[in-house]
Amino acid sequence: MRADRDISGLQRLLRPLSKEMGVELAQAIANLTLDEDAQARYEFLADRRNLGTISPLEMEELESLVRANTLLSLLKLNAHSVLEETKLA
């Protein structure tokens, strides 16, 4: 699956970041969330996709939001790892 390869590639690219990430940055990344407007837009676009009424432009926007969310999730995973290692040290 292409999405799995993309995620795996992103994980490899971000791996060095976790080695250099300080506690303050890790905490800031771990606390990141979508704002209400972005979350509402994502839900609207996802609903339109599920209903089959999404336009090509909206589909591009939805795909962009999904890619951004994937990147954010991987960053947060790295941040949580840094914070866990800090607790153990």
C-alpha cells in the first residue's frame, strides 16, 4: 500500500529529530491539537466523501488534511518517546 510506504518513509525521515528533540519542544508537540475550525472542516469533507458528493478540489483539501494529520501523529509519537525517555532517565 502506498500510504504505508509513505508513513514508513516519514518515520525514517523523522527518526533523527527525536534524537535531537528537547523536552520543551517534545512537550509542545505532544500538546498540539487541531483547532475547532480545522476539525469541523475535516469532518465536513469526510462526510461529503462518504456520501459521494465531494468535489475534486474538496478531495484534494481532504487528502492534504489527512497528510498533515499523519505527519502530526508521527511527530507526536516521537515527542511522546522523548518524554518517556526523559522520565526514565
